[in-house]
Amino acid sequence: MTELATRRPSAPAEADWSAAVAVIRELAPAGRVLLICHVNPDGDALGSMLGFALGLRQLGVTRMQATFPGVFDVPEPFAELPGVDLLVPEAEVWADPELVITFDAAAASRLGALADRLSRARGTVVLDHHASNAGFGGVNLVDPQAAATSVVAEELLARLGVPLDAAIAECLYVALATDTGSFKFDMTTPRVHEMAARLIATGLRPGEISRRTFDTRPFEAVKLFAEVLARAELDPAAAAGHGLVSTYVTQDDLARHGQRAYVMDALIDPVRTVAEADVAVLVKQIGEQTWAVSLRSKGAVDVSGVAVALGGGGHRLAAGYTGHGTPAEIVAAVRSLVPDHLLSPS
């Protein structure tokens, strides 16, 4: 059993919340405020960041940028989120902000070339919910018990005295829904449903948001999914007999079907449903020999331990890292590490 599996995470202390509120109240009103989420942002990263940005607007903060490292490509399901007007590409980001607030990044490396803004700022606050986050900010609000970073963002907004409105709520709801898999993952606790109820009470239409976020994709994306799933491979003997299923998607696949990179992220969902495998691996090409690797487990394996060992991070049942080589080499590396991160039956 791994250290990550046995460690019991704890929520931020009261002193951490107070420190975060203090630094934001001191630096945000007149300073340049830079909000950063992780590379290749998902719904929780973008939703938490934009929802918090709209809350800062309510407080009168006017000098504010929101961004993420790498190619400036907002995934289509999130392109209509309130607050997208605050997004700027990496090249336009201030070199010397007074305050930096990060969202859903388990390590500074997940901020890419923007990580240097942390050392240049007078104050830094980290909002996250990954157990692998060791705390890289001046103030660290890391709650591994939270189902999404949006849970942490909502709490901090409340402590800043920002009331929820429909725009903030939509961002936080998308973040919460995406990281809980439409409220069906293990982290879907009473706390999650209570937060969802508060957000819906502002006037949201959950059905419309779910269709836009989860249930709409181009026809060519469906054809791409069929092609990638057809090359999936099952190793029932892996993970001490719990099984491992894997597949990969290349840049050529995307180009052939005319699809943007974000569509690759949703491929992990049908892969992880394979009944004969506890562990699912999706290998997504992002460079000539560079791949974004998504790992999922149904409970027999702590995939965050596997990801950390390979330079990444995440949660016990959902994690990832950046791999190099061929898809076969990457899957082999994961397969070799899985036996070291088996979880004891509960």
C-alpha cells in the first residue's frame, strides 16, 4: 500500500482561510491580480477560476487577468462560461502581478511557463483539492476531501463576503459537475449535493448546462471515438488480476477528423467502463514523442501513486502525468508500477 493511500488528508486550517482573505483584501483592490489554472484546463480548472474572478469583480477588483499556460484554446463545452472575457493568452500575461491565485494545479509545474509569476508576486494563494499537492504558494488552501476545487473557491468567496449570483454559480456548477462525473463519482458526498443546491437556487438550468457540457459533440468526434475505442487493448492479468485497459489517440487522428485537442479528454470515460479492468489508461499525443496520460481506477489501485512516481499527480481514483516515448512504452511503464499501488479492500 502506498503512502498516498494510507495518508489521511486534512482540510485547510482556520488560519489558512484567514491568511487567504487577508492577502486578497490587502493586494486585490489596487494591485494587478493574476488568476492561473493548469495547462489543458478542464471544467473544474476553468469554472473555479472564472467563478472566483467574477466574485472578485463584485468586490470592485478591476485590474485582473485569468489565464492558463500553453496553447490558448478554450474547450468548446466551456466557451460560453460567464467570465471568459477575462481570459488572456500566456503571451499577454503581466510579468509582475501583485497577487497570483492558482486553481486546480497540484504542483507549480502544472502552470508551465507561468510558474515564474509566483516568485515575482507579493502574495500567492493556491486553491486545490489534489492530495498530491505539497503546497507551493504563500497561502495554500488545499482540501483533498473536497470533490472539486470549486468547493474551495466557493468557501473562500463566502469568507470574502461575496454572495452567489447566477453567473458565479454557473461557473462553479460546471466545475463541480465535471469533477464529480455528473455527480456519480465516489467523492459525491452530501456536501457536494448541498453545494449544488445552493448553486441551482440562483436560477441555473442544470439540464441545459449538462447537455452543453457532457452531451454535445461533433459527428466527426463520434467517429474519432469509435476509431480510438476500436484499438483499445485489455490485459486482464495486470494489476494483480484486476485488469488494465488502454488505448491512445494521436495528433494525426485529430487532424483526420478535424477535431480540436480538447475532445481527447472525454475519451477516458468510455474506456474506464470496461468491466474486466480496474485500471484504465488513455494516452493522448501532445507532441512528437510527448503524451498526456490519463489514469483511472475503480478502487483496486491508487493511480495517484502511479502518476506521482511518473512525475504527475492527482487523486486516488483519477490521476495523470506527461509521458515520453511510444504509447506501448507508456502503458508498459504504468503496468509495471500498478502492483506497487494496490489498495487494501475496504
